[in-house]
Amino acid sequence: MSEITETAETGEKQFAIQKIYTKDISFETPNAPAIFTQKWEPAMEFNLGTQVAPLETSTFEVSLTITVTVKIGDNTAYLVEVNQAGIFSIAGFSEQEMGPMLGSFCPNILFPYAREVVSDLVNKGGFPQLILAPVNFDALYVQHMQQTTPESKTLN
């Protein structure tokens, strides 16, 4: 970690992945076994969230939470939630650059790991394979920033 601190003082940009891990997993099949006898015409709801927690100087935990709910009619076939996290050392970036690093770049690294965990859980739950489509974290970050900046809020 001292190398990161020295790099931050010289202004040189540095990024390092310290650890990637699954922080929390949940898989539920509330209507089993009856759900397996129904015609498979699923409707899927997909939710995505990120959180950032500073750990030390230039070290952050970024976590990506994916929740997928699949229903057949009014019955829930399954609900899967994965919280994939990583510890990242980031130094030498300006304050304006840190937002995109933590809000887009790091979640982009975590997403393939979370997508694999979701796919494995669904498969092991006895359901057809689920492969989540790629996510454009850059666009999501820009959208989030537009919604939270004072200029984007309108007075009623």
C-alpha cells in the first residue's frame, strides 16, 4: 500500500485490483415444485445497484448488486440476488476522474463475475440457463450524474 501512497503524492495515476469476491448470494424458488409443471413463458425483472465504501487512503470497496426476479404469470419462478464486490486501489486521479472510476470502471470489472454467479445459481436451481445482457455502466453513470446534479432538477 505504501507504493500507492507514494504514487498519489507524485501525481502518477495508478489502478490495482486487490480482491474480487462474492459478498452475498440469495436464491429462492418459492413456488417449487409446482412451478416446474407450468409452461415456461417467463417475465423477468432486473435490478442493478452499486455502492462504494472507502477503506483506507486510496483504497475502496465497490459492490455491485444484481437482483433478478422471474415470474410465470403471477407466480414467482425464482428470485436471485448477488452482491459481487471488489477492493480497488486507486491513486493519482483527480476528483472529477474518481467518480467515473468508482461508478463505472469498477462495476464494469465486477459485472462478468456477478453474471456468472447468477447464471450458475439459476442453472443449479433447475431452470433454463440465464445469461444477462451486457450493461453499459458508462451510460448508467452519466444518467445518474444528470439526475443528481442541481442543474437537472426543476423547480415545481
